[in-house]
Amino acid sequence: MSTNLLVLFVLALIAVGAALGMLFSRNVVYAVLFLVLVMLTLAVLYLILGAPFLALAQVTVYAGAIMVLFLFAVMILGPQKLPAAGGPIGWQRPVALGLTLLFLVEVVAAFAAKVGALGTLNGAQAGFGSPAAIGRLLFNRYLLPFEATSVLLLVAAVGAVVLTKE
Amino acid sequence: MVPTNYLLALSAVLFIIGVAGVLVRRNALVIYMAIELMLNAANLAFVAFAAAFGALDGQIAVFFVMTVAAAEVAVGLAILVTIFRTRKSVDIDTLHRLKG
Amino acid sequence: MDFLMNPLNLMTFFPLVGVAAILLIPRERKDAIRWVAVITSLVSFFVSLWMLALFHAKNPGFQMVYDRLWLQAGGFEIHYALGVDGLSILLVLLTTLLTPISIFSAWTAIEDRVKEFAIAFLIMEVGMLGVFLALDLFTFFVFWEFSLVPMYFIIGIWGGPRRTYSAIKFMLYTMVGSVLMLLAILWLGLSQGTFYLPDLLAKGVHLPLHLQAWLFLAFALAFAIKVPMWPLHSWLPDAHVEAPTAGSVILAGVLLKMGTYGFLRFNLSLFPEASVKFAVPIAVLAIIGILYGAMVAYAQKDFKKLVAYTSVSHLGFVMLGLFALNPMGIAGGILQMINHGISTGALFLIVGIIYERTHTRDLSAFGGLWKIMPIYGAFSLVVALSSMGLPGLNGFIGEFTILMGAFQSPVLGPAFAISAALGIVLAAVYILVMLQKVFLGPAKEKNLGLPDLNWREITVLAVLTVFIFWIGLHPAPFFNLMMPAVEKMAHGLQAAALAMH
Amino acid sequence: MFLSETMNQTGAFFHLVPWAVLFPVVGLLLNMAFGRRIGERGVAFVAVTASGLSFAVSVLMWLSLRVHPAGATVPLLSWMTPVNVDWAFRVDTLAVTMMLVVSGVGTLIHLYAAGYMHYDVRYKGDPGRYARFFVFLNLFIASMMILVTGDSYLMLFVGWEGVGLCSYLLISFWFEYDTHGHLSLANALAGKKAFIANRIGDFGFMTAMFYMFAVFGTLNFGQVFAEAPGVAQSHPQAILIITLLLLLGVTGKSAQIPLYVWLPDAMAGPTPVSALIHAATMVTAGVYLIARSHVLYDLVPAAQHTVALVGALTALFAATIAVAQNDIKKVLAYSTISQLGFMVAAVGVGAYVAAMFHLIAHAFFKALLFLAAGSVIIAMERAHHPLPEEGGHEGPHSDDPPDFDPQDMRFMGGLRRVIPVTFWTYLIAGLTLAGIPPLAAFFSKDEIIAETKAAFPLVYWLLVLAAFLTAFYIGRQIFLVFFGKPRSHAAAHAKESPWTMTSVLVVLAALSVLGGLLNWPHPYLAEWLGHTLGEVEGGALNPVVAGTSATIAVVSLLLAWWVYGRRPPESPSQPDPLQRPLGWLFTGMEAKWWVDELYWAVVLNPYVALSRIAAAVDVRVIDETVNDTAWLTDFIGRKIARWQTGFVRNYALSVFVGVLLIFTYLLWR
């Protein structure tokens, strides 16, 4: 059991490290790459948590398509190095950091006190996260949301084209 | 297996980093990526709970989050590009004319 | 078709026929528009006379009731119901009398946008008649709000320099009150299961006193603003000063009566116990209104503002009469509403006449007009004396009956009547000062050439003077019309008063 | 319809009484409608006939009453149904006495006014006003008739305020001038003062009526007097309060302390008005009211004492002021207040017949005094400022002093030679007022003094002192005006008034002389009024009292001759002979004991200030709070708007703050 814990711990470290990296990197491209790294670690986690189909989806859709899109955007807009501090509302940065730390403290306190052990993950049945199972559920109970999101995607695509037309 | 608390803690930390990114950075793209990070943190929590309760609904939710995120990024970046075309800068603070 | 066979509906909605006719007339033909407006309101007046003929004075209940289901929603139904009884018939007649008079008096005063003016006035007549005839709480509220809008435009468009400020102030002030009233109507309607007034009156509103008090206060606030009672009166001088003459006549003549009528129809009829409980505070406010109104009127420099403040004082008397809670006080109150409509309406016409000639309302600009315009002086003297309450004219009948009622009232008493009677002395003061500043003293050079009254102004003032003398010398027919209904209501109040003590 | 039935079944003309009111009303309507077209002669004719017909109806009533002394009540029209009071006329001996006095003296004064106003109107130069004067005069007669013939307190009140209105209209008749003919507000202010003072009295009267209705349940004389004894038991205080409140009304109308201040200023009106309204008829309405409510007053001795005291004090107080006045009409005004004091004192001690007798006598000689004074003033004015058609050039006479005032006695003197008729009639009236034996007032005033001697000694002494002063100030006036040398050019060249005016003076003089016969050898008046007032005091002449009062009058006249007749003042500017001996007392008397100034300081100025404050409060406080609520919403709106900075990050921050708050709330709940 401890090996799982160890793996998870390592993955968590990577993810958090990459996230912080994205946060503080001056160069936007590095930020994008750090985010990709976070997504990949999450994909691995999904695998551990018995969601293989999701993990692959994560890698292909999220890391693959969306992050590539970001890279395009970055390349179009040209990498600029913006000064971290300054700008019209300088006061906003320290306040934001302060509040975020406060939030962090509260979350930690919450975990310590409130959230009882949710029980360990029981063993994944065979084919728990398999595409068949997900497909069956998706097209039965969640058919309406599925259709709605497909329309959403169509609208988004058309919107993107229209917006960027000269 | 792995206790869900840890997973939730991870998701929370990632979420907070995402929030910090949105509030602190002035580059519009980085703010976008921070939002993506927050979404992913949420997805992680979904999957953790799906595994904990053995119900696939969590994973379905993640699917929908992904599609929404994709749509959002497409439109968002399109807007960013048009703004960039006029403003020549990605700094979010230049866009402050719509005020009370 | 039976909708129009009922005299009340015909009278209330006939002005809309006039509006339709006016819409067809081109804007340039101003006189044609004015004639149509006057004739339409005159027809409404004759229909009201027909209604008077059909009215049985002996029957205290509602007559000529027209009741149709209007809309049904959420388990309760809203009726469109009109009806007239002893309390409202005189006010309806006053409305149908004053509207043609004020339209006719605005013949030369309003030159721009005559079409819209005529339409606004006719629509207002519909609103006003609706308020006095409505038997269903909802229909009442609809007409109550409906009648505000034309007045807002009349003050806002054809008014004086600060017209928008006054119009908005007038509108908002009344709206604040009526919002609370709407809540009260809903609460009352839902708790009693019906909005239909006759049912409510028949069943009686059985609510614990403290609940009844809240309902009473909600209604009272809306009507107190409209009356206007003392602290809530600050919209009146502005609205009057800025409104055109015709607007002021109707505002003072009829719109103020919607407040006192509201007290009469809803507060006193539906909540007898609460009326007894609040009779003293309201009477105190009324007396403050009487004395305060008289004093401030005395100190005014602007002729129209002086007359506006006299309305605060006169309606203080009406409120004192109503809350004497005995037949004499209430009958006096209702008659004083009519008297105030006639004499203050005439006073505003007089202000309008001199304003049309000198384009100023500053009292110091006038003086010695009685020498220059003798007919104008004679009419103004009669009207001023009537509003001062000279015995033999209409003002005195109302005020004397009110004071007599307040003196013997189970809830008020001699102290109230005597302090209010002081108001009559103060009334003499401000009226005589007004007469002195405008009509007596040496005439000023620039006023020497002023033309006296033309035939139009004479007819308008003559009609009102006829009523001043008629009510003054022989008020019996007016009292007989309202006495049965007043007695019935006073009986309910008496019972409540006894039960309370 | 009315006139055809001359004698109805009760063999009397009672049903004609409404015509006493309707004739003057028809007269005034005619004058109002056709005033301009029928010219001055026509207007005067209509007015005089209207008043004359009213007098004729009164005589008819008198004849009917001689046949049926009990009189009758003639209902005409229903009026105030909730208070069940109708337009009903009561014809009884008391009412008819007043009707005869009012319409009789009224008609005479209408005649006099026809002449007087002709000069006054020409002099003030507005011919249109001639008709308007007679409209008001007829309205006055009509209102006075309503007052005296009303069958209920409410109808009496209608007449009461009607005459108040007419006195206002007639005092400020020349509303653009002052008494000297210069453009000013003086007359208008005097009229306003009179109406408001009356109105304050009427406030008392009305409150009395409220009490009366609350206690008696009715306002009709018949029922009130019938229930009075019963009510006196059940509500002991009520009748006292009612009578005292009625007294307040009386002080307002009959110019007693404290509400007498308007009468001297009422002299601003044309002289016929002063004669008719402010001497003969209106001011006696108060005395009539108390006489009419004698049943109530007899039940409450305390109220009677107060009435007597008020009357006596007023009599003395006004007499002191009259002694030191220089304006001919002001002296007569204060004399009227003083004589009214006598009458009120008389009714105060229950001597109703004496009061009515003095009222009638006073109506004759005081009207005569005023009309004669009017004739003097006209004479002085026409001499000083002759009218164009009498060959006078425009400007005032050059050699009269600049501050010449036709009404000021200091500019008169030696007028007995230039205006003899006026002089003799004035002398007769003066002696009557002083109480010289054969003349009317001697008997009436003597009766009053005799009655008070027995009933209320303090009042007796006050009245005796007042009688002394009365004789003195009328003596002073006669010597100053008619004896000595003319102290101004106008006085030297004055001319007698035309016959229309002097004939009326002679008639009134005759009435003053013969007036005494009404009640002296045989108490006709006592019997006549007995029918209404019930048991009434005999009215026999008490020789002792008669002797003393006659001697007082003669001594006082001699004193007046000694001070003013022996060495009459030569020039207008010479100070009054009494100035030195009396010193500050004289200045006090001349300045009317500063009562007007007192009222201004105590009542009027505070009210004006208070109303200005109220007006300011209304704008700055009440209106301001309304506007402030509007400003507040605007202010809050602006503050919130500034918080919308436009920076996206700020918005994100506020969202995050919201999340944080919810989270902490959930955490710590």
C-alpha cells in the first residue's frame, strides 16, 4: 500500500511544483509547458483512480488540443515579458496574495478538522472506468447535457471564427 | 488504495494556485491558463469522488467540464486575439474603460 | 353591450370617446380640439346627472353596481366592480362638474400641444371617476395609479419653470404611499379571501387589533400623502405653483379628495377598531395641519403658494371631521370636500386669471385691482369669503358641521373643536391679507390697463358662485344624499368605539 | 304672492317679515346690476326705497305686534339639516324694536349718504364707486335684519358675521386712500383690523354655540330658553361657560374691552358708515344678543356681574381717552364705546329695558353727532379744497397750514356762525349725550344708573364717573369746534351743507329731544318689551339719582366751558389747556393708553414672526428632508458606481472575497 502512497506523493509534488512554476514564470511559453506537465501528472492520477478512458481523454483533449491552442495564441500574440509588479492598481497584488494565503490556511484547517476520513478507495471493479461503462451512462442518463454541450462546441467554433475575422 | 483526503488536498492546493494565478498575473494568457488549472483541480476532485463512491457520474462530469473548457478557450482566445490587434499588448490592465 | 348600459361605466369611460375623436382632429385646429374636450366632459356631466336621478337617496348601500370577474389567478379572483353610494355620489358629481370647468378655463392659457393636453385631461377624468366608483380593491388601485399619470404630464409639460422637479416629486411621493397600500391590499385580500368591497364590508374584517392597525397604517400613509396631511404635504405647494391653472383646479378640486375619500371608504369602513385607536393622533395631525397651513399661507409671497397652503388648512378640517367618527362630523367632512373643491377651484381660477394678464404671481406686484377690474374683484371677494367660511356661504356649512361633530365626538372632544376653531380666525387673517395685497390699496402704474373678465371667465366663475350660494343657503339636498350612508358607517364606528372603551 | 294676502288668518302681517330682509337684497342686486346705467340719482333712489320698504315692513310688524303681542315665528326654508336649524324669522317686541331702530335710522342715513357721498365721490374722483357704496349699505341693512329677526343663534350668527363683512367693506370703502385723501393702505388696514377683531369675537360666539348644541341639543331660541332651567341643574358649569363665551363675542362686536381697538380705526370709513354702523346699529348687536339671551344670563349671576363690570370699565376707560382726542370723529368713536359700556353694564345688572331705551336714544343722538360731524368735515374740506364746479381752482387753499386736516378740531373754531344748522343740531345731540334733563339720554342713562345703584354699587360709581367725563369731553368738543375764533382759513370760510344733509340732522335732532317720551311719563317701552323679556323693572324715575346725575352733567359742562370756553385756543399749534395740569396722564389719554401698541407687541408681531418661521421651517425642514432622501439615494448610487473600477482583476478579487466569506461562514458555523 505504501508504494501507491509514495507514487501519489511524488505525482502531487510534481503537479504542485509545475503549477507554481506556471505561476511565477516570466516567460509565457514556460508557463504553458508547466501547465501541460500538470495535466499529464493528473492523467497519471486518473489512471491510478480507475479512470483510464478519462486519463487518455485528458492527455489527448486537454494537454493535446487545448494547450496546443494556447501555444498558437502565445505565438500569435508574441511572448512579452511584462513586469510583475506595478500597473494601475498596484495595491491589488499584495491583497490578493494575502487573501489566498488566508484561504489556504482555512482549507488546511478544514481538512484537519472537518473532513473525516472519506474512506479509502475500494478496489475498482473490472471495467470501472472503461469506455463501455462511460458510454452507456453518457448516452442514457446524460443524453440531454451531451447534446447541449455539442451545440455549445459548435457555437464556440463559429464564434471563434467570426471574432477573429478581419 | 489511496485515501481520498490526500487527493482532495492536492486538488485544493492546485485550485488555490490557480486562483493566485488569476488574481496576481497581468498577462491575459496566464490568467487563462490559471483558470484551466482551476478546472483541472476540480476535475481531479470529481474523479477522486467517482472512485471513492464507485459511481461513474463523477467521470461524466469531468467530460462535460472538458468540453466547456474547450469551448471557453476557443472563444476566449479569439477575443484575446482581436483585443491584441487593437491594443498591441496583452496586459489586462489596459482594458479598463468600462467603468462606473 | 350591457357594459355601456350601466350609467357608471358610461360616465367613466365616455371621455375615452372624446379622446378617440380628438386623435382624429389635426393638431392645428386647436379650437376644434378644445370644443370636443369640453363637450365630452359635459356629456359625462349629464350622464352623472342621469346617475343622480337614478340614485335613491334613502338606500344607504351601493347602487347601480356593475360587477364582472376580471381575472382569476392563484386561487383568488379579481373583480372589475363599480358602484356608487351616499359617500361617493357627491364626489363623482364634483369631478364631472370641475373637469369641463377646468378644460374650459384653459382655453387661452394652453397654446402649445393642445391635443395632448385635452387627451391628458380626459384620461384623468376617467382615472378620477374610477377611483370614486371602484368597489374592488384592485380596480381601485388600478384607477388610483392610473389617475396619477395624466397629472404628472400636465404638471410636467405645461407647468411653470420648475415643472419637472415638481412633477417627479408629486409622482414619487404618491407612489411611495401607494406601494404600501398595494401590500396592504394584497394582505387584506388574501387574508379575507376576496378583494370585493361589499363582501368585505358585509363580512367585516375580523383581524386582531394589532394586525388591523398595520393594515390601517398602510392605507393611511398612502391617503395621508394624498390629502395631504401635515408632515407629508411638501409636494403640494410645488405641484400647485408649477401646474397650469387648469391642472391646479383639478388637482385641488378632485385629486386631493381621493385621499380623504380613501380614508372614508377604506380606513373608516373596513377597520373601525383601528380608526378609533388612531382617531386622536390623526385628529392632532389634522389640527396641526389647520393651524400650520393657515400660518404658512399668511407668510407666503406667491399668490398661488398661498392658495396651495390654504388647501392644507381646509383639508385639515375635513380630516378632523372624518375622524370625529360621528354622523355630523363625517357628513360635515364630506360636504367640506365638495366646498373645498368649489371654492379652492375658483380661487385657483382667480390666480390663473391674474397670472394670464400679468404673468406674475408675486403678491407685491398687485394692489388696487378692485378699482381696475371691478367684476374680477366682486367674484374674488365672494370666493375668498366662501373659503374663509363666512356664514351664508358654503365654506361655513362644512366647517361648522365639522366643528360641531368634533365637539361632541366620542373619541375627540371640545379641546379639538376649539383649537380647530382657532383655524377659522387664522383663515380670516390670511384671506384678508390676500384681499388687501391684491385688491385694496393704491393701484400700481403697470396694472392700470388690465382688461376685466371676458365672458368665458365670467361663465366659469359664475357657475362656481351659484354653487357657493346654493350650498351656503340651502345645503339640505346635499346632506340628504349622503346621510343614510354616513349614518350606516357611523353606526359601525360607534359600536367599535363603545367596544373599545 | 306675499303682498296680496294682506291679513292672514291670525290677523297680522307676520308672514311678511322675510321681506324686511329681501327688500334690501333686491335693492342691492338692482344697484349692482344697473348701478352705472341709472346714474347717481337712480342708485340713491333704489337704495333709499329698499331701506324705506324694509322700514315699512318693520312698522307693519309693529302694528301686528300691537294686536298680537306674543309675536310669531315664520319659517322660510330648511337650512342646516344635521344641526336642524332652519331659516326661520322670529317676530317679537324685542326684535321689532331693533328692526325699527335699524331700518329707521338706516333709511335716514341712506338719505344723508346720497348727499354726502356725492361730494365724497366727486372729491375722490371715481364715479363708479357711488353705486358700490349703496350696494354695501343695503347689504348691511339686510344682514342687520337677519341678525335681529333670526330665530336661532346660528341665524343670528349669519347676520352677525354679515354685518362684520359689511363693516369691513365700508370701512375700507376708499381702499386706496387714507383719511386725508392721500394714496395709502391706511383705510384697507383699518378694515382688515375691524374684520379680524370681529372674527376673534365670533370665535367666542361659535364656541358658545358648540357648547350650547352639546348641552341643549338645539340652537333655536324657543327650545334653548325652554330647556335652560333644566340644564342649569344638570350641567351647572355649562350655562356659565356659554354666557361668558357669548360675552367674548359681544366684546368683539360691540367694541368692549379687550376687543374695542377696531372701532376708533373704523372712523377711516365715510361718515355715514360711521354713523350707521359704528354708532347706531351694528355695535348695538352685542347688547341685543345679551338682551335676547336674558334667560341664560338671569340663571347665572356670576356671568351677569362680569358683563356689568366689563361694561362699566369700558365706559370709564373709553371716556378717559375721548377727553384727550383731537380728531372730531375719534372723540365720537370713543364716546360710542363708552355709551356701549353703559348699555352693556345695564344688561349686566338685568336692566334690559333701560339698556334698550338707552340703545334707542343713543342710536338717535350718536347718529346725529356723527352726521353733524360729517357735515362739519365736508364744510371744512370744501372750503379748503373747493370742487372744480364751485369755482375752486385745483390746488388746496394756499394759506391753510401744510398739515391741514379737515377732521382735526385744532383747525376749527367759531363754526357756529358759518354753519348754524349743523351747530344747533350738534348742540342738541351734545346736550343729550351729556344727559341734560329734558332730552332723551337723560332718562335712559338715569335709569341705567338708578338700576346699577341698587344692584352693583362698584359699577354705579364707575358709571357716575364715566357720565361726568362724558359731559366734559362733549362740552370740550362743542367749545373747540363751534366757539372761539376760527383757527384756519377753511374754518372761516366753511359753507353750510346742502338741505339733503341738514334735513336729516333736524329730523334726528327732533328724535333726540322727543326720545325721552318713549319711557318717561308712561313706561311704554317697558310694557312693550315686557311681552318678550317677561317681568321687567318698572322704570320709575328715582328723583334722587336723577337730580345727582343732572347736576353732575351741568357741573361738568361748566368745567368744560371754564377750561375751553373762557379762553379758547388761538392757533392750531397751541397745546391743549389740559396738557399742563394733567401732564403724563393727559399724554396717556391722548395716546389711547398705548393699547394698540400693546396688542402689536403681544399678539400681532409674535404671530407674524411665528408664521415666517413656520414658512421657513416648511421649506427648510420638511421640504428639505424630502429632497435629502432623494439626495441620499443618489449619493449611495455614486459611491457604488466608483467601486466598479474597470479592472478585471478587481472583479476577480471581489468574487474571491465572496467565496472566502462563504467558506469562512460555512467553516465556523
